[in-house]
Amino acid sequence: MVHLQVLGEEGVKQVHDATLRILSEVGVILTHPAAREMLAGYGARINGGRVLLPPELIEKSLAQCPRTIRLQGRDPNRAIVLGDGSLHVHNVGGVPNLLDAAGDKRAAVRQDNVNTARLLDALPNVSAITPFFTPQDVPAASMALWMYYDTLANTTKPVHGPGVQTPREVQAVAEMARIACPEGTVSIAISPLSPLTFPDDVVEAMLETARLGLPLGPLPCPIMGATSPLSIAGGLAQQNAEVLASIVLAQLTQPGLPIFYCGRLSAMNMRTGLSVWGNPEIGLIGVGTVELGHSYHLPVNVYGLCTDAHSSDVQSGYERMLNALLPALAGADEISGVGEVWGGMVSSLAQMVIDDEILDYVKRVRRGFGADADSLAVEVISKAMDGARNFLGQKHTVKFMRQGEVLQTRLAKREGWAEWESSGRQGVVERAVERAAELLTTHQSPPLSEQQHAAMQQVIRDEEQASR
């Protein structure tokens, strides 16, 4: 399948060349003493608080990155491989509020992460899970760890680590992962500050992730017009520089460390000052990010099911479909956003179910269709013309129906008017609410042992004690 492009080979080269200029001429703000000393030892120039990275160091670091990454949770049969050509999907993370079944907004609590992990565990198109909500009923210092604990305890799918900012958090997440799934792998996402700033705790978290050999996802989140240039190409070049600088730090610490290329570039709404997630530019940025990451032979994770809508309405539907489909057609290895509403500030269980169906559409379009002798069906047409002049009774029809030539939907209904009226004129949202409730009633992942629960909770208590 030919992948969708917006940059093309020449555009990718131009962004890469601009990135090398940014890193070698402008540099990154980085004051961490040990990191500065390490970088200087490999040819970087120190200019005050900035570090300037030579192109040859960047190229060498990229060459050391593996081309695929295997992620596994508690069930090895549900492991995924990023970079093997498959499309994988995970949910949005760090959401502060929940929309209940009536559409009312409230602050998230721990139980919401429990319910969400159980629901996402049941949804077939969600292949990995990120800790979803930022619960308000736990101490802020240990919030990320409670998020990870409640997620890991309620799914056997791979779990991406929560966004962490300190080496202690990295160590704690790694220890909890070891307790819950000794044969598994937890990835760690760490965000430098845009533009081009690497605070000491962020640097130390990256170095600790590399020392522990954990797959790293550098996760810069520049906002066009605010913390990056307003032009998409300029924003991509800066985002690329922030990712590549992170890769250099990680590879110098642990050569061969698995790294997946993450892009979270968005734009500012100049009328409100808010970050825009639903505009079509998000999809275009995703395509460009995929092209860049794949030019370095790295697995790529980008935005996907994104919207600025405040509820699961028509706006939400067309925004999230477009912004998921574009990077999927570009060949993204992983897209995010399941359950995201209003720029990641709220979510609902129904939206997660709806997104699982949207992903059926995305994957069907991505799969395309064949044009071989079997699918062109000349003999089948001839047989029909010699007989009943329809194709209902032919084995060819049954075969292509079973292999999914035409998508069969679960939430979207294609029934007659009378059937729709008799069902109470339900729409997709109402059916999704019912389906979410049903799955939470019937689906339960295998539980952790009492010893595992106790050991993981002790890790969190130790972190809470250390932060006092």
C-alpha cells in the first residue's frame, strides 16, 4: 500500500536539514552538569546555558536505535510490536474530568481509572493502554503512580507508563511493572519543555530510563504560535529537534535503547489562547511526523482521535475521524486519543466505545482492497448471468463477506425506519452508553495476586513518604 505523504522525500530532507541547523547553531537549553559533560565528551559545544549538538553525533545516535519495539503487559499473547507495519492504538492520558452518562462534568477519581482500564481491556481495537485520568482523590506527588497501579491491575494489555518528570518516578514505575508482569515491558514517555528546553529533572529522568533499559518515547508538546513557530514546517522542525536531542541523551547513556518517535505538535487558537486539537492541521501534522520518524527508521506514535468538541456530537465525529485516518494512511505505527473530548480535558466511557467503532472504519480504509483474479470475479459474474442473475447464493459472496470486504458495524445502524422507531430512535451515543455499561458488567481481566497488590502499594507509599 502506498502511504499518504505531505512532505515527500524532498520535504523530509528540508525539515531534517533545518533540524540539524537548529541543534548545531541554536542549541538546546540544558544545564544538567553530568549530561553537559557527557555531551561535550562526544563533540557537543557548550555555549553558556545552551548545548550545541554536531550533526555527526545526531546521525550516530539515530543509527543505534532499533527499528522495532515489543511491548508486553501481563498477557504475552496480547503483546504488540511497534514498527512491524501494523497500526496500534492507545487512549488519551492525563484527563482531569469525566463526563457521566447524563453529560455532566465532574473531577476524576481513582475508581474512574479502574473502570476505564477494564473497559479499554475489553475493546478490540485498543491495543495498549495509557493511565487515563488524573485522579483528584490521591496526593499530587504520587498521582502518576496511582494512575499506573489502577491501570496495570485492571488490564492484561501492554501499558504505556504515565508521563513522568523525575528519576524517582521512573524507578517506581519500573519496579511496579516488574512486580505485576516480570516478563513484560513498560515504556516511559518524558516531555522536554518547548522551545528546546531540558530541565535538570527531565534530563535525569531520561538518563534513568536509559540506564534501566526501558523503551523511551520523547514527548515534546510544542504549540504553534506559542511555544513554536506558527508555520507547520517550522513547528515540525522544532519538534524534531526536541526529539532528536532526547535520542542523543538516551543513546549516549544506553546504546541501542529502544525509542519510539512521538509527536504532539498542536496549534494555538489565536482568539482564545487555547491549544487546538480538532482542526485538520492535527491530521496533517501527524502525516508529516510519521514521514519524519520513518525516515529515521523509528516506530512513530502521533495524535489520532482528537477533537475540541465538548461532547460526543457531530463535530467530535468528523474531527476525530479525519485526524485518525490521515496518520493511519501515512503508515503510523501507533495513534492515540481513544476517549479524548474537548482537547483532552474531559472524557466519557461512551466515547471510548464510539472510538473503537471509528477505528473499525479507519482500519478498513487502511486495508484497502485487492484486484486479483479472485476479487475481479469474472467467472463469478459469468455464472450469475447464466443463472439467477444475482450473487446471493454464490460461495464467492460468502467468502468475501466473511473476510470483511464490507464492514459490519456494531453501533452504527443501517436498518429501516420502522426498526429505528421501534428501538426508541436511539442514536450512536445512546447505544454506546448501553454498550459501555454492558462491558463493565460482563468483562473482568484476570486479577493480580494479593502479594502483587501489596508490593505495588508499598512502592507508592515509599514514594509518598520520600516526597514529604
